[in-house]
Amino acid sequence: MPPPSDLRPVLEPARHGHVAVPRPVPGLLAAAEQHLRIGSPATMADAVTRSHLDDGRCVGWYGPPVPGWRVAIDAERADAPVPPALARRFGTGDFWARWTRAECCCKLADAPIAAWLRRHGLGTPADGPPIWRTLWTADLVITVSCAPTP
């Protein structure tokens, strides 16, 4: 079952009324593949945001800005071994997808991963503001996440 936020409908209240209007972010996430590039850190220097991999590659996000929203990405090699201590604590099933989602939530909340793990484990807020999409591209697991600007 996909996590509760993968492209779920998102509504925000209108500024001066009780009408809800769709947010533009789900459409951006639906086309996330078009906005990701993989290369060296030097070639990704102009990306909106980046995620560095343990093998020296870098994933860059080149999506258009959405006023009032921030974006974060995190990527991991899909075949990377799960660290034993984390495997014991959180299991290995779908580990890197859960990890990249938690990392994105940390980045958007400006929170350290250790604090996030104590509070949420590898879970993500079911009703919180971040929305995300997790993709399996080439040999990578990549999560793109967005949240309203505070």
C-alpha cells in the first residue's frame, strides 16, 4: 500500500472564505521524473535542491518554483545494504523508500534525523503538511517532498 501522501489530494482554505482550492503541488509531483537529473555534484550545482549519494553521484531537482512552497529531495542507492542497527530497529522491508521520505520530512522541518527517528521512527505524518512522491529511477530510490513555506 502506498504511503498516505503519495499524490493524495491536497486542499488549502481560500484566504478570505470557506472555499477550498486545489494546490498546484500534486501536479508537479506527478511529473517529478521530468525534473530530476543525476550526475556529478559539479553538474548539479545549479539545481534547486540536491541529494548526494555515497557513490559520488548527485541527484538534482530542476522543477519550477511554486510560490509559497518549499521542496526537498533525498535519494539512496536501491541496492545499498541497510545498516544493521537500522535494520534491527526498523526492518528491511521497503527500507530506502521509508528512509528517503523521513529524510525529506526532516529537511522540510529543519530537524535532525536522530530527533525524527526518536519521534516518528521511519514514519511520516499522515495529516501533516508535507506531501511527497517516491520514485524508483535507474538504481535509485528518490523521494521528492513539498511543504508550505512557514
